[in-house]
Amino acid sequence: MADIVYAFGASHGPLLSTPPHEWDLRANVDRKNPELAYRDGTYTFAELAALRKADGFEKQNTLEVKTERWNRCQAQLDELSRRTLAQDIDALVIVGDDQHEWFFPDTQPTFAIYHGKEVYNRALSEKEKEEIIGRGGAYSMKVYFPPQDEVYPTPVNLCEAMIARAMDEGFDVTACATQPQDGGVPRKLGHAYGFIYRRILNSKPIPLVPILINTFFPPNQPTPKRCFEFGRSLGRAIAAWEPGKRVAVAASGGVSHFVVDEDFDHRILNAMLKNDWATICREPQIMFRSGTSETKNWIVMAGIIAETKLKMELLDYVPCYRSEAGTGSGMAFATWQ
């Protein structure tokens, strides 16, 4: 049997790749968003600011506070990188979400697993760089995308074993044998995976298993319970892999954003600390909207490691606010060892 020896979860929000003196650029995007998801409601920026006025977010939006939060986040990313690179592992399973990077509205699978021989993290074209800069995301190029094309190996037999096990246990998984292309050019590796490879692994070519979850786009988003059970199926497939193999698992993304909800974040993280899977599975589906939906990647990972003896350590939780309406990102960093 193979062993799951290590796991970690890391937020990957845009504020992690944007210096604090430019967080206002992201806040300007929030101000134009007519559908800000918060708990069970949807608001304009003005409506959300009025609703949360008593929370006094102005105190959270000084450069001093933003810089302190930024430094805490970077310190934990550095610590995650150090711990992860110290592991002797044969494969890294990354649970992430696809935001119209590989899949588009014509086809949006609930669960997908890549099983090609290798996966490309393609450098951006000049046109793509201009588009990202135009959206206020210039710094993300340094974190998600390499300066030159990078190729990461894939443990095909493990990927295919995970697909087969999931199918046997009632999950209809989309199997991706090749990286999607446009005009013969591979589409960019999704940000959820590029962030882990570039920021945590420092591009070290550890064999990668990309698990793609549709957390964002209706109408076929999996429920929290379905995510957890899917993860348990994947965990059983990993355990049945080649004897002596050592596997790590990563959850990329989450927790609450683009509206910070500290109550939600603490509820989910505390349940994970206690291995309280029932509480996680009962969380209402409406709470997982917009960027907050990426928290389901953590739930899939929790299912994968549920039958191991790994113990969670919450390295830090950092609420990063960027506006008077409480928009921003809750940032969480944790390991299981």
C-alpha cells in the first residue's frame, strides 16, 4: 500500500501576489461588481457597505494593517514551501478548481482528473500579459505563470487508478488524457495549480496529479458532502497504489472571498481541526459562492486524508480586507503531518 504522508492547504487569492499599497486596485474591481456574494445574499458594493457599516472596516484598511497582514501571509507561504520541499514524496495530488482556464461553458465537468504523461505550465504571451495587466493583476504573472514554459511529470498509473476507483464508487469523473488546446497551443495551467508549483514548490518537478473541481459555476457544483465523499474515494485509491510510494496532497484556494466572512472561515477551519466532518458536510450550499466556493477544495482534501493518522496544524488565519465593505480575502495556511 502507498502512504499519504503529508498534506497542506493554502489560499491563493490575488492579494498574495499584490503588494499592500496596491490592494486598492482590487477594491476598485469590487466597487464595480453588482453581485457580491455574502452569506445567503447578493449585494452591490454600496449595499454591502451599508449592511456591514457597524463592523468598522476602515480600521482594517490602513496601509499599516495591510502590510502586517501581507507579511504574515508571506511568512506562512515561505513556511509551507519549506515544509513541503522537505518531504520525500513520489507524487503530489493538487485539489483545485477551474475558472474557465481548461473548461468553458460549453463543457463544465463537476469532477475531472488529468491522466496524461505530463502537464504544461505555459508562459504567457505578450497579449495575455497585457490583458492581465489591464485587469490590475500584473503581479500575479510572477506567482502563477513561469517566465518560460515548464513541464511537470504526471504519475499516470496513480491518476488512472483514482479515476477507476471513483467510477466504481459512483462518481462520474471526467478523464482528461491531454491538456486542452486552442489552435494547437495548450491552454494555461489553471491558477490553482500554477500557484502551488511556482510559489510553494519553486518549480521543483514533483509528479503532479491535477484534480479539478467545479466549485464556481452553476448548475452542477458538488455539495460539501459530495466533495468530502469524493475525497474519501480518492484517498482509498491512493492507499491502494504501489507499495512504498509516498504521496502528499494539497488544497489550493479558499477560504472566504471576495467578501471576507470570518465566522464562516473559523467554523470550517475549527471543524477540520476537530475532524468534525459532519459539521462541514452540513454547511449550506449557498455559503459556497464566488471565491468562497474554493473552500470545497479543502473539503475534498479532508476526505482524502480522513482515514489517515495525519494531524492538522493551522499555521495562521489572516483576514485581508481591502475596502470599507469588507471585501478582500480570508487567507488560511495549514499542514497535516
